[in-house]
Amino acid sequence: CDSLANVTITDTNVVLGQEAFGGCPNLSTVKVTCLVPPSISAGAFSGSGNGNLKILVPSESVNTYKTANGWSAYAEYIRAIN
């Protein structure tokens, strides 16, 4: 997935499996439009974004994502959709 740069997730019924986007060095933006965080497994984004990963979520859900199981591992990357 070297060329994958952006992903949009629109459905809470999605399950991001272990290392779903792991090792995607050019993945810079993940936009999740769901108010309720979808299920996520450990390492879903490990090794992605080369330190520049942004996970954009609805502004009213930022804190929910930052503390949700699985998502909390990526709290430093979670920001509000502008």
C-alpha cells in the first residue's frame, strides 16, 4: 500500500482489523465521518504516515475517539474535521 495516501471511513459497521493500514508509509489522512467510533484492532495504523498521520473525526466526537478502545492508541493523531 505504498501509494495509499488518504482513506475515508463512513460506516460504523466497519471493523478495522489488525494492521489494516499498517505499514502504509504514505498514508497521511484518515477521515472518519462516524459519530461513534467503529471497531478497531490493535496496530490498525502501525507504521503508517511516517509520523505525519492525521485521523480526522467529527468535532463533537474527538474526545470519544481519543478514549475509545483501540483508537486511544492513536489519540495524538486524532483531530476534528474542519
